[in-house]
Amino acid sequence: MNVKPATSRYRYTVLVDYEPDSDLYVAYIPVLGLVTQGDTVEHAYEMAQEIIELTLESAVEDGEELPVERNLTIRQIDVDVPVTV
């Protein structure tokens, strides 16, 4: 008889940005301080899921408290920068 271990669900924000110099999509997980990358946006999200799961599994094994994301606010800000001619 297979007994599935009890789990808790956590949700983390993942930000993905395209890096044209490397032709990769970089995924940032701010609350965990993690960064990964993929060849496509979807691949970057898959890699983020994997690194989050591995990080949290390791934290549980080490008896660490899992980080909880609270009230994360994301906003894009426009900034005017002087241009030299």
C-alpha cells in the first residue's frame, strides 16, 4: 500500500526576463533569493519550479523554517535619464 506523505502548498512569485545577449529567459524568485534560466519562457518557469522544490525539500530536511511570501508588491517604475549627444 502506497501512502502519500502529507504536504503543504506554498506559493512564490517568479519573475521572468529575456536576456538578449545570452538568448535565455532568466527566472527570479525574490523571496527565496533564487535565479535560474531556460531556453523559453515556459522552460524558465519549469526550471524555477524545480529549483524551488529542491530548495524547500532541502530546508525541510535540515529542519529550517520555510520562507513565506507576504504582501509582495510588484510595480514597474519609469525613470527619465539624461541622454548625452
